[in-house]
Amino acid sequence: MLTQTKSLLVFALVLAGSILFSTSKAAQPVVHFFDKPSWLLSYKQYDKKIPTREVENGYFFQLFEEQIQVEKQADYSHVIKEIVSEAGIQNGSSISINFDPAYERLDVHQVIVWRNNVPQNRISPKLFKVVADEKELSRFIYQGSYTAYCMLDDIRKGDRIEYAYTITGRNPIFNNKFFRTLYLQSSSPFAQMYKSIQVPTDRKLNIKEFNNPVKATISNRAGTTYYEWNAYQLKAPTYSENQPSWFNNYAHLQISELNNWKEVTNWALSINPVAKHLSGALASQVALLLKNAGADKEKFFRSAVRLVQDEVRYMGVELGEYSHRANNPERVFNQRYGDCKDKSLLLISVLKAGGIDAHMVLVNSNGHIDDFLPSANAFDHAVIVAEIKGKQVWVDPTISYQRGKGTDIYFPNYGRGLVLKAGNDGLTSIPVSDAGKTVIVEEFIVPDKPKEKVKLKVISTYTLYEADRMRDRLASNGLSETEKNYLNYYTRIYPKIQSADSVKISDNEDNNELVTVEQYLLPDFLKKSNDDEGKFDASIYANAINDQLPNIGNKVSTPVYLRYPSSLEYTAKIVLKNGWNIEPENESVNREEYSFIGSTSTDLDTLKLNYQLNFLKDHIPVNKADEARDDFKKISDEELGYSFSYMPDAGKQPKKLNYWILAVAMVLVAGATILYFRIYRTHTFNEHYDLGYPAQPLGGWLILVTIGVFISTIALLINLSTNGYFLASKWGRPVAGVNVTAFNIVFTFEALVNTLILSYAVFCLVLLLRQRDILPKYIKGLYAGYFAYLLIDMIVGEIAFGKYTSHDYTGLVRTAIVATIWILYFEKSERVKNTFIIPYPGAVRKIPFRGFELKQKEVVYYEDDPSIDKG
């Protein structure tokens, strides 16, 4: 704001000499007091007021009268407004009349205050103050218009203020051709609105109606045609802050004395002829550009565009006929400022001097002029079109800092324009330019320790027109102001944010790509969870996308504006050391006017939230507003936010159990123990033991087996503990790139199978130490089962996790080899056969054997077993 104020001050000082010179030759701004003109039509005034509930600002208009005499170039206005409350005294007790003394005369006819139906004549030259009325000064345009301002004294509730005046004169630039937009509705309610036009019958007026205005009464008398419109109880139309600038739902008329666009073309060419020969500094500059470009027309074109856009600043002194007439190109170049038509004519002159055909184009910056009547006031902006190597190239000379190469240059979406070329009789469609894209990437690096600050890095990439806009903004605000604005933006989101470095800017002008890099520290990104001590909560929201979504009310009666064409992509990257265990998600909305794509994905330790918003039309029609409101609300409420919980230093946090998996594991162990007990107590028979052979003690390779089974049992117990299968924190923490459902399934599988293998290993260890005869069969199952578990776990991991898992294939092969060796050993070894011979039950009896007294095991015989010799 300060920068703009300084620019306006400089502008005022620079223009002081030009303004004084121009106004010295123009009529001084004086208010005249004179009787009403004699040519006015009479009509019946309406005496009913508007309903009280429609009164705004404490007053209302009882009458608004406007009579236009085309031949006399005179516009008469008559207004009656009534004060109904104290607010009306504040808001409605002044009179303001705008006029341009360069070609207009202001005559005030009456100022009356009616109190209790008694008129008080308030007209007095002392009441009116004339002040410069430069409403366009903020846009660097000086028009030379003034306002006659009158503040009435002693205005009370119930007073009626009536005043009338005539403005005589037309801008001579229009060659006495008449055109006007006549409104029959206003932003305030009116009890009565009367308008009329008087025009000689030999001057034809073309009239086009918009939004169903009241029909005109037309009459002819004494060589004059009279048009009259009389309307009552006029309500203000609906207005929305989101409606497009081109949308006009007021009842109004377009009136023009011109019959076709060819007449407009001829008029515009006559007041803005292209200079055939250049001289002085401008001619020297063109010669330099040609020398530098050589035979490269595109290079010369681009140099000329850059000269006019960047070295001739936008400022306009639009006094009198210079509202539409351009200044001499050489003068514009020498003074290094001009408005749109000045800069356009300058660029055309330079291009033509360099052998490139070019023409001025009149456009309406709001677009949508297809339905307009041909007239000079249908346009508010001037641009150019050039022919380069058989290609039409459109250029707006008022846009600064446009970069790129050759003819690749952005042109705003003006829709259609009038090319000022001899013989042209129609509007030309202007192709829509690629506006480029804005890509914003916010990367959050979350530390392991909660006391450390989260690092935020923001990389914003702008291409084509988006780069032009950003380049212009940076040039206007400066780096220091830009950094301040960026920090303020993020402060609204993260109140304790700190800047970590200055903003870095990289500008690739040839590719028209500009990149900014911001770095911050966020002390308040992680917030302690209310649910779990040691857990932190955080959330991300795509504010950049949400800021672009229109706010559409529940009752919409106007189109909704969209900034077309535009494309915005936002990506949030959250980096966690322990990764993520979320499922990829995708959401999209595709409409004719807009599209949205949202996706959630992971890549190792990084969560990616990507959102893309594209506007494909310049507005949303009224009949689609409800659909759009629902779409935007859903996007804003459901798609743009993401919350997560994080447990840094989980090893230092209190160990809380995952009770459901622990309960399942205990049930499995209990069931397995019952099964093992039944297996152990099942009666077995061993011939060697029955005949009195002693069980050979554990020795040889069996010592290694015993040690191995014991170590395996301890290792399985440690594995269950260290991997956190029964800890709630382990189940709650993400794993890089892993689908949450797949993770839970595999983790459950591993937890339960490892529990079973542990119990089974303990069972085998007991059998081994007891030298039970069933040990060889079950220990071979232990080796084979453990290998099968590792193989299945590896296959399931590959299927579920893909590239995000890593397995020790060497270890799997080693396990297979070890299992094979020991299974064969227990199958073939004589020592195994002589060691594990003790059956169940273990009761014994003494029998002689080889001179020794031995304990004989009690043998149980079954009556129904014919294979047993009971003798």
C-alpha cells in the first residue's frame, strides 16, 4: 500500500506540468445557476412512496428524472429524495454532480428542501464547492473531471430534498455521434423513474433492451422523435460479491447512433492513425533493435514488446478528446509514459517500422461484448495484434515483466475485439492463451524429538502468465515486503512460525518460469494429544486451494465468478522418520466449469497430499450454483485437510499393551499347552526300552541340538518383545510406504505364528530333555515349520508391501539348509534312535539283564490288541 501511495505521488508530480498546461486551455470548473431549459417534456409525477421495508440508508428516491436532448447535446436531471430517519440525514443530505469542464457546462436550476410540504429555496452559489474528481487516479489515469459538491445545512427527518441541473456539451472526439447506456433501475429502490430522449427524426437511434425494462412511448412532433420511459416502484436487483464484473442484471438500454462495427472501425482509425515515419530518439531506438535482431523477426518483435511494456510505464492523462485519442508515439516514447492506447499505438509504430504488420484492437476488459450495440463506448481498453510468419500474435502493451521467447506470450481472456483495420466490419474472436500454472510444494520435516521445531520449506513454481504476475508483484513490492507478506500469510495458520531464511528467487526468463523458496520453523506444529501421553497430533490443510474456492451462498441469483483460465497445484509433504501406514486415496470432481483432483500417497518416509484445482470457464451459471456450492463445500470440509498422530521417541514412552492381540495370543498358548499336554500323556511303546535297554544319554551332536533349541526359544521370546507385537505404540505407528490394512494383517500373522512357534519350541525342548520317544517326530516338525513360516512371511510381505519390504534371502536359504540337515539327522541317526526311547507312562519294574539289576518299565497291555503276546 505504501509503495502504491508513493507511486501515485510521483505520478502527480510528474504530470503536474502537463495537467496545468492542458487545463489552462480548458474552461475552468464553474457552477452556473440558470432556469430550467424550455425543451423539457412534461409528465405526471407519481405520489406513492416505496414500502418502508425497502428503504435503505435512511432515505429513498421518490423521483429520478433524466431528459436528453441529442441535438442540443444537453442532459437534464431532476431528483427528489426523502429523508425517513436519522441515518438518512447522515447519508442523504448532500448533492454531488460530476462533469468535465473541458467540454461540459453545468447549470444548476433549483435546490429545494420541502419541510411539512413547504418549500425552502436553498440554491446559493456559496453552497457548491468544485473539487477534482479523480476516481481513476489509483489506476494511474488522470481524466480531468470534477464534482460540484453541496452539503445542505439543517436537514431533518421527514424532509424532501429536490434539485435539478443540466449538463450541456459532448466530447468532441465522437464527432457529434450519440450513444448512451440508459439505466431504468438502480442499486437503490425508486418510487418513480422517468427518462426521455429527444432526437431529430433524421437521426436514427438503435436501441437494444436488457433485462426487460419498461417499454418506451414513442412519438413524433415537428421533426423530432420523442422516446419516453416511465417506471414505478423499482426495486434494486440482486447483487453478489462473487458475480463476474461483466454481469449486469439491471434493466437498461443500449442506445447508439452508429449502425455497425465498420463505422466504429473507421472512426477509431481516423483519430488514431499509425505514424508512417519515425524520427528522433524513437527512430534511433528502432534502428538499434533491428541491428540487434538481425534478420530474426521474432527477436525484433520480442525486443519491441519488452521496450514498450517495461520501459514505458502505464500512466494516462485523458483530458478531453484524449480520452480516446492516443498521443503521438514519439512523444509517448520521450516522456516514457502513456495509457493503453498510447502504448498500443507506440508498439504498432515500432513494429511497422521493423517490417511487422500490426493493428490496434479495441476490447472490453470484462469480455462478453457479443450482444453490445456498435458504439465507441463498448470498449474500455486497447491492445494490439501482430502478424509474424503467418501467425497472429496478441499483445497487451500495458502488462509489464512478460518473459519468454519469440511469439510465446500470454494474452488475457478478453473474448472478442475490434481490429482497427480498414474495411473491418465485425468483432474478432481472440484465442484463449495458456495462463500457465502455479505449483506450491510445502515440505514438513518432523523431528524425532517433540521439543525440536518442525522445518517447513515452501517451493512455489510459477509458469507463463502466473510467472508474469509474480514477477510484477515482486518488482512492485520488493523482496523485503514480499518476505513480510509471506510470513504474515503463514502466521495466520501457524501463529508461532519463525522465518529460517530469506526468500530465494530463481527466474528463468527464457522459459518464463519463476521459483520462490521459503524456509520456516514451526514450534507449534505438533500438539500434545489429549488421548495418549507421549503422543502428538498434527494437521495439514491446503489453504492455497481453499483460498481459490468461491464462497457461494444458499440463494444464488447471479453467476459466480471464476478466475479463468487458472491452474493451481498444491502438494504437502510430511516427512516422518518412522514412515507411514496409510492407504492411498484418490478423489476427483469434474464439471464443465471446474475440476478438482485430490490424492494421498506415501513414498517411504514421506506422506504426499496432492491437490489440483482448475477453472475451465469464467463463471458458474446460476442453474449450476447449488451443485458447485455442494462441490466446493465438500472439497473444503472433507478433501483438503489431513490429521495424524505421531509418537516420537517411542522407545522412551510408557509401554502400553495391545490387549486384544495379547488376549488372542494367550488363548492360542493355552490351547497349544492343552494340546501338548495331551500329546505328551498319550501312551506310547518302545521295544528297546521295554526290553530293558537304557536310554543313551544326550551327547554328541545332540548337545548342539539341545543348545540350538534352547537358544531358539530365547530368541523367539526376545523377537516377540523387541518387535513390539503386543505394544499399542507399535500398532499405532506408521511404517514407510505400507498399506495400513496389509500391515495389520501381516503383523497379526507374525505375532500369532511366532507365539505358536515359541510354545512349540518349549514343548520340543521338554521332550528333548526328557528323552521322549516322540521327540524326533515333533522336532522335525519344528525345523520344517519354522522354515515354512519364514517362506510364507516373505511371500506375503512381497505381495502386501512390494518395494517397501526387504528380506534376507540368504538367511532363508541358510534356514532351509539347517532344517534339512537336522531333519535327516533325526531320521537316520542311530544315536537318536538309542537316545529318545522313553515312552509314556514311566512306571518301571526290575528284570535281570546281562548280570545287572535293572528297573523294568511297567507295560500296559490291551485286551483288544492281537499283536501283543500276553504269554
